[in-house]
Amino acid sequence: MRSITALLLGATITLTCLITACSSGGSSTSGSNTATGSSTGSPASAASTCDPDGPTSTDSAVAAAQAALKQAVTPSTTWDGPTSGPKAQQRGATVVFIPQLSSNAGDLGVENGFKEAAAAIGWNVKVIDGAGTTANNLAALEQAIALKPAGIVLSSFDPTAAAADFAKAESGGIPIVGNHTGTEPGPRSGVSGLFTNVTSDPATIAKIAAACAIVASGGKAGVTIVGCGTEVEICQTKEDAMVNEIKSCSGCTVLAHEIYAFENASQREGSISAADYQKYGSRFTYMLSINDIYYDAAIPALRALGVGPSGPPLMIAAGDGSPTAFDRIREGEYQIATVAELNEHGWQLADELNRAMAGQQPTNFVTYPHLVTKANVDLEGGKNNTYEPDNGYREHYKQIWGVS
């Protein structure tokens, strides 16, 4: 690993892994259309919207990206989820919810939805913070199993690392339902003890985020991609999908793929994004990330280098929909889009857990990702900085459970 040093506001910041490729502990660049070398000068302007409502592009890659975005930005007004299932099970029982990191907006939104749904069913919810690392996640899961609850819900866990604990819970008769726990939505074969994984398809989420950069740039995006790699399976799935989508666009370039531990985002992303800006110059027009949290650290560092709210680079997140991201998108400051998580997923988690308690099969219901842009940021709950589809999901689930 080699390091370079940059001067930022008179302070010396060590910037790691910008010259050679690194493993999951650092940053890496890869791919046939990945840029190498350096560039000087301020980046050229970047388009601040990827709404696909204009004429279909004659560029095949841009046209395909437009098509991918159309459903993602369209309001959801029709319920397409389950319409039957077991009545409320084990009312008065205690269930445990474990977020990978309680301060992460994506985990928190789902947690809030689950608490609402659990209250409707009549469960008591105990939350144990996973504290952001695999070791802490597993310790929280072991603590939950020791409590012998009626069920456990996990958010953003690595099912491979937790396989032994899943098996332990299963042997103790404790069903486990996951959110963002694995690379695919629905039941995961080969992972004993995980009833099902509730999420929009991670690869589709990432494809939509990358498609936003392709459409906004007219097929000329120069992007960096940041995530946590193999630390959590869903990170790698999203990152690979974003890389592949950008590579499908012949005029687009993956400038850098930065990989490091998720819990270090607030400490590392500022210096990394500043170094990318200084290294790639006019080619650096968009930043892609697995969720919004990276931009909380990147923006102050880029602002210090003279990057204004309209960029470039401009930012697109493949996940979360944090209140801060909603504000940035609404005000046109640095971030132009995010794929929002759903309180609805919290209700689906409760429904799936209820089915597990009743000895029934999971639903296989998968929600389509929703892309928040400036054009739709105040729709479907957006004025409250959250995404609430207008499909009446709460009443549909209550009807299934036989509760009011």
C-alpha cells in the first residue's frame, strides 16, 4: 500500500490507496473502461437531474437507462403485495430487532416501520444495536438468542458470517427474518435458520442509481464508486452492479472504486473524495455510493476545495433515503438522487415473521426500488423526508392480521 499527501486548508491529510489497487481494507480501481492517470483543472459542469421524462435518447445505453428509471420514479398507488395470510400470532410476545448500525438511516427507517407493525399485531419490541461491525453484529445476535424471544429481525447483516448463529436460533425454535441480509430478496437456500430476506433487489437498486448518472450525463459520466466490498454481501452486490451498469455505457468511465470498512465512512470519505477530485479533475462528474452516509463526510471536504452545491461532482446513492439526503436533493445541493428505503419494508418484516410463527411459507413479495429526485422529492411522504408509497400498505397488512 502506498500513500500520497495532500494539503487541505493548511492541514496535511494522508490519502491512502489512490495509486495502487487495494483489498477491502482500502480502495481499488478496476475494469476495462476504468480511468488511470491524473488530470488537472476544475471538473466540467454536470447535469443535476436524471428524470427520464424527456425524448428517448438515440444512444442505446442512455435509452436503456431511461427505461430502467421510468418505473423507479413513478408514484406507487396500487397494492401489489400479499392479500391473505395468518392472523396475528403470539400477541404479547417479545421480538428482537437488530440494526446493523442504529444511526444508519436505512436501518432506522425499517426499524421504525417494524415497530409500528409490531404494535399493531401486539408484540413487544426490544432493539439491540449491532454497532456497525461484523463482530458487534454477531455479539448482538447472540445476545438476542439468549433472550429466547418469539422471533428476531435483522437489518443489513451478513448471513454467511452469521450462519452458525442462524442455525443455533433455528434449533431453539426462534425464527429469523432479515432485511438487506444477503444478496437476493426472498428465501435464501443454503442459509439455515433465515426464513426470508425482505428487500428490493440490491442489484436492481444499484443499477437504477448508476442509470441515473448515465441519463444525467447523456452517456458521458465519469464516476467514482464507494462501498464496503466483501465486508457485507449486499455491499459487494451493489458495487458490482454499479460497475457493470457504468461499463455498459461506452461513453462513461469508472474512475475509481473505493472500498473500505463501512464503519469508517465518516472518518475516511472526506479525504478519499477530496483526493479523487484532485486526481481526476474535469473527468470526475458523479459519485455513486451504496448509501447516503458517505456524502455526509464527502461534502465538507469537497466544499473546502471550492466545489459548489451544483458540483461537479454530483452525488447519487444506491440506498437509504436519509432525511439529510432528502434535504440535499430538495435544495439542489450536491446530491441529485437516492434510492429510498421503505417503512413498508418494516411492515413486510412483521408479516413475514408472523407467517414464520404460524408455520407458513414466506410470501416472496419484492418491492420495486423507488428513486427520489428533485422532481418527486416532495411526493409520497417526501415533505416529511421519508418515502411512503400511496398504496395503503398498512391497511392491507392489518386486514391480513385481523387487527384494527
